[in-house]
Amino acid sequence: MNKPLTFGALVAAVALAYPATAWYLGGRIESAHAEQYAQLAATPYLRVAERNYERGIFSATETVTFEIGAPLQADADEPQQPLRFTVRTDIKHGPLPGFTTVAAGVADSQLVLDESTRQEIAKVLGDKPPVTLHNVYNFNGSGRSTLSSPAFATTIPNAETGETARLAWDGLELVVDFAAGMKHYTMRGGAPKLEVEDADVHLVLSGLTLEGDQQRLFDDDTLLYTGTQKFAVAELRVTPGKNPSDPKPVVLAQRITYDIDAPANGDFIDIAARIGAEVIKVGEQDYGPAHYDLSLKHLHARTLSKLYKEMMKVYGDPTLAAAAGGNPTAAFATLSTPALELLSHAPEISLDRISFSSPHGEARVAARIKLAGIQPEEFSNVMALIGKIDASGEAVVPVALLLQWQDTPSEAERFNRQLAAVAAQGYVSQEGGLLKSSVAFRQGQLSVNGKPFNPMAMGALGGMDHDDEAMLEDLEADEE
């Protein structure tokens, strides 16, 4: 066979196949975008108001106008219009999009700004857009999105005082790797530094990072994901302005973290949220490390999905939203069926830890509540529900810290007398300068520190100032 002829035939075949391939890949990208915006219909907070997609053989252009905000209230005298913004996306089809890479396509998105807004932003950013989004689509439907905003520094005048505020931002980058249909995604990103300064305050936030790994639990619920998310800040420093008549301390927090862990466990989901800071200083006093840990356990996943969908319906319907604003029970009537069903699966709410340090030692509080074995017919029986509650908690607080919180010496003395009375009842104990107590409510019975709780005895403490010694003796005698 003639080699030049064979080569020519090959080139002709490629020349004919490439446009067809580009058209096909462009159609897949258009379908993926349509699916993505269809998923937004499940949330009332971000809605697609207008969308226009123009597809050619090798490229396409999409213009979408979004609305942010709760739906308009039907009975509002002057309802606020939702915030609108428009995004234009320029798409290049594969398999060699723009002849810069090998992929099903690439897309670059920017905000569409009116001329006056563009000129104002240009004073700060020059010719840089305020935010950009770059997408790379793989042949299997997965891809990567990179969201970024540029660094800038500017001053903001105050027309009333004539002073200026300084604002500096070191930029932002967020990278999301996603599977086809957003069934799974990971994200990572951060912002190096934000600084705001005026005559009253100088705020510096540095080392903001975030990461996550999320998996959609049900194919028919586009919003319910399980997995992990983590936000962290290296340092937050707030320095008040110098005012000799009203001096205020510097507030410093370091190594701040916010972790959310929501694993699936069979038919159930456990959600744990943990907020912590290694350093929390107010002036010279350091209250770190400090922790706030909360968890929701044994949430029936399917029922949780139903409840969330009903909530979105309430917020997405202006009539229901208006009714709920004036009469919250109207909204609960809509949500009651999935809410009560969720309670029937014995969920558990735990305040796993509130803790912070002080010069006198660490203070800690924990509590948990569980509803076990509730049947649908029992929800209308208050006494039956009370009998199903299983709750407990404990607290450890330095006594010196509690005394420090009293405003005057007389209040501190009165607190000591009341504390002695409560300790005589056995409701609290002291050990090594720490005040300790626990509470439990099981089978309709309330106990404090392992002893049956007498509310009347606690209420009587309000009269301690009249005859403290006699009151204490009466309480001790009652206990005996």
C-alpha cells in the first residue's frame, strides 16, 4: 500500500473523528451541568433564576443567574428581594481542550459585573477578577474544581469620622476533587491571612485551612453526606485601640479547630462536632486549652433524610415560610411525622465536653440524654415519655474560680454559705479545691450526686440570709 496515501487517510479519519468526539464530550459536560443545577432545587437558599447554555462543536458558553436568600414572605409589607449574581462560564471541549491538556473538557467561570461595580473593584484588584473557578472534567465524569481569589490591600474611608480603616487579604484557594454526579468529593484549601485595622480594633486572622472527605449516602438525596470536615485557624488576635479611659485587653486564640465527623454505621449516622483552641488568652490570663464537643448519635439515616427534605419544603414555600414565621407550630405540624419517627429510633444527644483552664484548675462539664424504645402511640402520653428519658451529666469546677466570679465580698460569703448547705445535703462534694457533682434522670427519677433530689430543699436556699445556721441545721435534719 502506498505509505503517503495511508498516512493521508489516517489524517483524514482523525480530522473527521475529532469534531464528533468534541461534540459528544461537550454534550456530556452540558448534561453534567444540567444535573448539577437540578440538584440545587433541593435547597431554597441558592436557586437558579435564569440559565442559558450555548453549545458549539469545540466550545460552549453558559450564563447562570443565581439567587441567594430565604424565599419571600407572603405577608411581608416590604419583602426583601434575594441577592442576585450572574456567572459566565467558558467551556472548551476535549479530548484536547484548548490544546493545553488531555481531558473531557475545561471550564473557566467568572462573575458578570456591571460597569460601575467593575470599576470600583478595579481600584483594589486592578485587572484581576474578584473570584475565579477553574474546572477540569475527566473522561469518567469526575473532575477537579479550583476556586481562587487574589490578594489585595486597601483602605476604606469613614465619611462620618474622616478616619480610614485598612483591609488586607492574602488570597484564597480551594480545591475540590469530585466523582461523577458529586457522589463523593474531597476538598482542601486555605487563606493565609486576613487583617482589619481601624481606630478601635486591629484584627489579624492567619493560617485558615479547611479540608473534607464527603460521601453521598443516598442516590435520591443530593444533600445528605457522611464523612469528615475540618476547619482550622493558626491564630486569631484582636488588639483594641488605645483608650486610656477604657483600656481593654488583647484577645488571642491559637490553634483553633472545628472538626465534624459524621460516619455511617449501618442504617444510622453518628455526628460529632468538636471545637477547640489550644490557647485562649484575655490579657495575660490563658484559658486554654478549651474544648466544646457535641455529638448526635444513632440517627436513623432514612428518617433524617425525610426530615431534612420536609424542612427544605417549609423554607422553600413562601406560604409555609410565612405561616411558620407567625406560628411556629404550623411548621412543626409539617415536620412532626419524620421528627417523631426519628425519636422512635432511640437517638442520643451528648454534650461530650465543655472544658477550659483557669489559674485555679480546669473546669469540665458533660451531659447526655437518650430516648429509648419509644413507640408511636406513646408520644401523646407525657408520663410515658418521661419514663423513657435516660439523662445524665457531671461537672467539675474549681471552687476558687466560682468565688472569683462573685462581684463583691458579701456575694462571695453568701455563695460559700449556700455551697456549705448544698454540700451538707450531699448534692456536691469538694476534693482538692474542686467542686464536683453529677446528675441523672432515669425511669422518671431525678438524682444529684447519687442522692434523690429534693427541689424544695434547693429552693429553700434562697432564704439563707435570714438565719443561715438554723437553715443549715434544718436541712441536715431533713436529710437524716
